[in-house]
Amino acid sequence: MTKVNLCGAGLKDFINIDASWKADKTVNLNRRKIPMKDNSVDVLICMSAIGYFTKERGEFLIRDVHRILKYGGVCRFGTQDLELICENFLANDPDFKCERINEWFNGYEASGHKSKYVYDEITLLKLFINSGFDMSNIFCMPYQESADLTVKLGQYDNRSEQMFFIEAVK
């Protein structure tokens, strides 16, 4: 089974692809496609990374994910959920004050890249549809729950208090 962690490093039993030197494959995805063969990946995870790309480049990457997934393969994206963050902010949660929100959405930097786009579920769902995924195979999923029972989420689903998750099956 081929599993890819897109835009991250350190997941056990995954091919970790990122701009960081710590990744298994060091690639700047702002300039290159995902270095995997067509229809070669069973599972792909992309946590907290899609916001580091422009909306146009994000759509390119999702199309590229569609290209490399095997038929029946599953991908899972997680990104900051502005609605949930605002709810926590309005509830006076001390972890959601303006300094922290600005850090996430005003040029937060990881592996030398600054955040560029804030997604909501509808916008991200549209990118998946525009990239070739069938609408009936795209799911908004809760933290630590998967539509694919073979996918174990423990090591990569994180930050339930600030993220939403979308899964798509090719």
C-alpha cells in the first residue's frame, strides 16, 4: 500500500513530501507537481498545508492528487476552520485571541512558506469537484473519523479545535 503525506514530514509508513529537508522527497510544490506516478497512491494526507498555496495553485495540487491516486484511493485534507475559530474566539477561549488568529491567517510561516488562502468547506469542496472528484465521493468528516475504515487517523488528524476535514475517494 502506497501512502503519501503531502506537505509534511515525519509520518511513519508514509512517503513524506515537503519543501523541508526533513521530508523523504524534498519538493517545492509551488513550482512542481507531486513526484509520484499516475494512479500509484492508495492514501494521501494533506494536513494544514493547502492554505500555504494560492487558490489557483491549491486547485492545481488537488488535480495532481486526483492524478496520482489509484481508483478507490482516498485523500484527506485538513485546514483551519474559520467558522470554528470564530466560535471559539467569541466564547472567550484564551487560545483563540487575536494574536493567535493573526498568526494563523496573516502570513503564518512553515518550511519557508507563508499562508496565502483561507478556505471554507464550500470553496474546498468546489476545488475537489473541479479537479475531477465525483461529488458523491467527497465527504466533510469529523475529527478522527473516516469514510474509509482502513484509514487510521491517529497519527495525522490533529487540532480538532481549529480544523475541518475533507475526504475524497477517486
